[in-house]
Amino acid sequence: MFNDAQITQIQKKLTPDQEELAFCEAFRILGDWNRYRMMKTLFEVKELCVSDLSKIVGISMSATSQHLRVLEMSGLVESERMGQTICYKPLLTNPRVKTISKLINH
């Protein structure tokens, strides 16, 4: 069994920093199968409009838009309006997104 000092030492190592908390939040968001597939597709294709992504993932445009909004609010993707169309791409300037890309595309 561990003594109190050993337990305290282990607990200190488990204290999360901001980056770890951000990763946990990103993993929570990507825990949804549709959002995970959207991110995987965006990493591969680089940029897609909502209608194309909706067809690829096989869900309604409304549901696709809602999922993309969550991904955008979390800093994983960015949007660009092209007339009446909105396209999304991974926010590769975010170091977490680069790491997630490596994990998804291993």
C-alpha cells in the first residue's frame, strides 16, 4: 500500500493544467460519432460546405449545422461565408487541432 506522502505526490501529478483541460473538452466534443466523422472528413478534404458534409456524413443539413456550430465554438473548426454558402475547415492554427489530426489520422 502507498503511504500518504506517496499518494499526495501522485495526486499532484494528476492536477490538470489548462492544456489538459482543453484536450479533455475537445475529446468530449469529438465523443459524438457525427462530429468525429465530420472532423475526420475535414482533415482529409481540408474544406467543405455544410450541404456536402451533410451528404457525406448522412445526416440532415440542420443537424450538420448544429454539430459544426459546436465544433466552431470549441475552436476546432473555422467557417467562411461564400455568398449564401458557409464552408468549414479545421482550425490548424490551434495546436490542439494539429494534435487531434495526428491522432485521428494516425
